[in-house]
Amino acid sequence: MAWLKLTAASGRHPVFGDPGPLARASLAHPDVALLADLLPQNGDTYTPDLLTPQPGTDAQRRDLIDEQIAQIAATAQDDVETQVFTYTRTHWNRPLRATTRRIAESGRMQRHLANGLARFWRDALSEGWPELRSIIDQDIAHRATAIAAHGIGRALGALHPDIDWAGDAVTLAKPWDGEIDVTGRDLVLAPGVLNWPDVIVQVDTPGQFVLYYPARRIGAGRDRRSGRIAQVVGNARAALLADLGTARSTAELAARIGCTPGTVSYHLSALHRARLVTKVRDGRYVLYQRTAHAADLLKEARG
């Protein structure tokens, strides 16, 4: 859903960059477009929970997406109407489109949404999922170790600066006030990758209490080896060159290599003057990419 929202808004992820032409082309399918229309826009503060069913615990990795798509298809009509009609009216700054309302009233929305998710998953995410899943698996292993060693309270307090554990309650910094009694309900912690760096809480559906938090080490583990070229241009510029096989914005690069945007901009200017990177404007963004000469230098340095 995070990747679809970014695609529909023509946005770029600060680490993973542009969703790409396959993701954008997928929006032309009516079921994918319907799915996108139910995502928050321009200050809306609600995503229907039926679009993000609580992750299961029994499914194998290859079955998890199919399991959640099946849950969407099986959503009760009453839940569809409550979430799509009542909650959007309360939390959206825009009215529900007439065509979306008619599909919801027809009882066929669940099937269309499940098909739209399956289609977008196949077109935009399936090929790159192993890398994303690896980040999730590493985070889960780290949190499990932390809970075993230090307890759930300390682990909750370490998830994100906006999340805290008060001893008897989870507190979450959000632009709205509210208190929800979740006594006796399981708390599911779900590391997020493509919704990084956001924190999301899902509590409206009975029996579900899901806290989506940013996974650790987003962007880590990528191939940034620069070999001996770092001795010539410096570590920061070598890291930038190693990461610019794909065109990226200053903000993306700052998030990926752990520098401020100002520092990245300074180094990119120097690399551009040296004709080691090119820059082109793409809408609101200026995108940088290493030149063929820079690629050759990296290859020689690694050899």
C-alpha cells in the first residue's frame, strides 16, 4: 500500500527511489486504480484497515501475500461499508468518488480490491521482494533478541522516537489525540520497509492491534564498495558514486549514505564539475547519476 500510494502521488522513496514505469503502468488497470483511490491523499488521515489485513503467523513466506489477498477478498460487507463510507467521511478531506461508492455498495468491491493488490504486487514488487524481505527478517530477529534480553517494555521504547512505553500503555506521537483500550488484545509489531520512515497504528478493526514501525538499517547492506577510488575522491564521494548506478535525488542519497542533504549537495557539485556525475530535472526533483567514465573508474578500483 505504501508503494502504491507513492506511485499514485508521483513521489519518490527517500531510499528506494522512483517506483518505476511498471508500477505506474499498473495504475491503468481499473482494479489497481480503485485500490489507489481508497488510499489517503492531501492530508487525509485514514486508510481502510481492510486493505492491510493483520499479518498471519502460520503462513509460509511464499503464502503470506496470498493469505492477505484472500483476507481482503473475504472482508464482510458490513466492514466494507463502515470503513469505506463512515470512516472516510470522518477522516478524509474529500468526498468518496461516486464510482467507488457504487462498487462498494454492489458487494463486489472486495473482489476488485484483492485483484488490484495481486496485480500491483506482481507488476511492481514481486521481483524485488527478496531484498525487502531480508530487511524485515533481520529486524524481526533483532527485536526478538532484544525482547528476550531486555523485556517487551524496553523493546517497545526502542522502536522509534515517536513510540514510547509508559509501563501500562503504548504512547504514540500523532497529530490527533485519542485513547484506545486494547486490554486483552494481541499487539502485533510489523516492521515496515517501503513505508519508512512513518509509524502507523491500526486499531479500528476488532481483534486487530498492529503497530507498523520503520525497520532498522533501511538501505544498509547495499553494494557501496568503492575500492581504491576512495583514496582519490574521499569516502563520501566514493560512496555516492557507488550508489549512483541508478538516478537518485539529493534527499534519497542523504538517507542512503547517512549524510545531511547539504553535505551530499556539496559533494555532488564537486563530482558534477569533475564530470563524474550527470544531473537532470525530473519534475520536482534533480536526479544525479554517475557517468560512464565514473563507472569505469569504479570497476578498475574494484578490480
